[in-house]
Amino acid sequence: MAILVHDCVVIGAGASGLVAAIFAARGGLHVLVLERGNRPCRKLLLAGGGRGSVLPSRVSEIDYLTDGPRPVIRQILTSWPLVEIRHFFEQDLGVPLILDSQSGRYLPRSQKAEEIASALERVPQSLGTKIRFGMRATGIRRLPDAILEVSVDGNQPVRARTVVLATGGASWPDTGSDGWGCEEAKRLGHTLVPIYPALVPLASQNPEHREIAGISLPGTVRVYGSDRKLVAESRGALAFTHFGYAGTAILNVAHFAWRRKVRFEVSWRSLNRERWQEFLKPAKTTVTRALSGLLPQRLAQLLIAEARVEPAAELTKIRREERDRLIKILAEYPLPAVRGPGFEAAEATGGGVSFEEIDPATLESRVAPGVYLTGEIPDVFGRVGGYNLLWSWITGRLAGTAVAHRVPLLPPTETESTDTPSMVESE
């Protein structure tokens, strides 16, 4: 039985997969996109609370975490400058962007992520790409003549000269991103840096903290290793939730709780010891009044109680050791944070395929030729602020362009059905 051989099969109709399809199709290729769900870009629709925080206003390799070499991240990021990506959105996709001055991110003018998702579905189809929903890929294997076969649950397998693996990591599995792509890459022979939840809230070991859910304030969160050395520092919003802690300051460093034994410390309002000493210098005002306007009332009450200081005491009358305890709690508070919800609450996935096994110029696998790895499949993730979507846009374009240059412009061909086993056949 003859089976159609596509130039390119993209597995995953998310941000990087659909951008890859656009650039491959622009190169004249016959492209097929397989999506397990019933709609595209389900993660994108959650970005920025549904507003579509699609781009940061500036970027460098330090905005990303990887176990791989930094120069590789820089090389990939600079392959598509921000100004050109904005042009792609506004001219090619027809989605005007605006800069949100408060967050420093670019949003669609409509502030609806749905507008971008619709454009990403419409544009590749206008170039001849076929998008098939309800198609769950289950494996990739190599056939004779360098043809790749993708098995599909409940359907006939599909064949292609190239495959773009763009299934996402394991974060927000309800969107269809359940880690299958990373596991499939491992079955193809790749070395997988163990995946872990990233940009994820933390749980609290202090029940009183869970009782003040809803409070949010600026802060600096520092992470210390078991050797007491500073591991990382994050500044931004810190929010109390019904189970623990969230906010930018937490999300950007929470992954360390999943990778190693660490402890977290907070400077409330990002003020150091010297600044807090200024606010608490002896004066004819109470401790509570001195902290009013600086901290939410309920949080201030908790911290004063932990410092074992009388709230109504005048600053001129508290003992030196009381003042020292209070300043330490305000500037170097040991946050009782531990691992919280896992991938179901994570915005990104850490770990993935090692960059040693990926060609950074094309994102083609060095282990399974003809397979390209985009988005969350490689070992990298970005901080909060549109950086992970930016990575998806860039890697999608890089892979799609590389595929277009790799595959000769030939009409779709047919091959005979075969059950010949492959060295990269899925288990």
C-alpha cells in the first residue's frame, strides 16, 4: 500500500510548532501538523492571564537557565532579533503589538491571546499546510531511504523527510503538554537532562502564612545552598496564596527546590538591613506605626509577633536585642518554603535534551538526523516575562527555516508500506 511522504511533519500545534510550519511552508515544502488536542496554542492562550504576553522588550542569555553552554543560547537568541520578531507579528501575522510599560512586555493591541492563536492557525494554512487535530503521535522510527515514520494513536502512520518535535515539556499537562516529546527524544537515543517543574509556586510550612492569602508586596528572594553559599537572587512581587507563595520573585527561583536542597530568604520590600534600621530608628512612634505603609497590616502583625516585640511599644523604648530581631526578620526572613504543586502548576519545564546533541545552527538532532527539536524539548527555560514564548518563536523559525533548506523542492512522493525495523524505533 502506497503512503504519502510529506516534506515535513510537525508534531505539536503550539507556538514553536506553528511558527516552524510557517517558515517551512514558506520554503515551498509540503507540511503536515499533528496536534493531539482539538485546538492550537492552548498554552499560549494562558499567557499573561489570557492577554498574550508574547515578547519581552529586551533579552539576553542571562534570562535563561540551562545546563548547556551559554554561547549556544546566545547564538540561538540572536538568530532572530526582537525587532524582526515584532515585524513578523505585525506584518506577517497581522497582529499589532503594544508595549505594556508596567511589565515591559509586548502584548497584542487587543490584549487577547486568542488573536495570536487564530493568526498562527490561519497563516500556515494559507501557505498550504495541513493541520490535523485529534492526532496523538506515539512514536518516531526511521525507515529505509532516510524516511521518518510517525505512528499515530488510532490512525494510519504518517511519513516525512523531516520531523519537527514541538510538543512542549511537561508543564500544564491539561493543555496536552505531558512530557511525551522529551521521553520520545530519549527513546530516539538522546541524553535527557532530568526534567523538573519551573516557574512554579512553592508551598508553605507555616499555616499562618496560608491564612493571609491574597497579600502581595515587593521583595527580594535569595536562595542558599546546603553549603550556605548564595545560589540565586530574584526581585519582584511576592504573593501569599492559600497553599504557599507565588509572584515573580518566587517563580523565577522556585525550580531550585526541585533540583537540590536549598533554603529561601526574603528581604521584604527589597530593603536591606541599613534601610530597615533607618525606618526603625528610635522615635516616639510605635512599632506598628513605623511599619504601616511599608508592609500589609496582617503581614506586619505576623512578623512583629515572630520577632517577639510588643506592637504598641515605642521605638525609643524597645530593647536593642528586640530591634535586632525585628530588623533581621524584615531584611533576612527565613521563608518556610518547600516544593509545592508540580508540573500541573508550572509555567515551564526545566531540563530536556542536552545541547551537546543538537546543532545550534539548525536545531537538528545529532542523534536522529532529520528530527528537529524546538520549544521546551531542549534543556532550557526562561524567566517570567514572555521569555519562554520568545524562545518558542525563535526556535520554531530556526527549525522551519533549516528544514526548508534541507529538503529538496520535490512534489510529495509515495512509498510502499514497510514494517522494516529501525535503530531509532520507539519502544
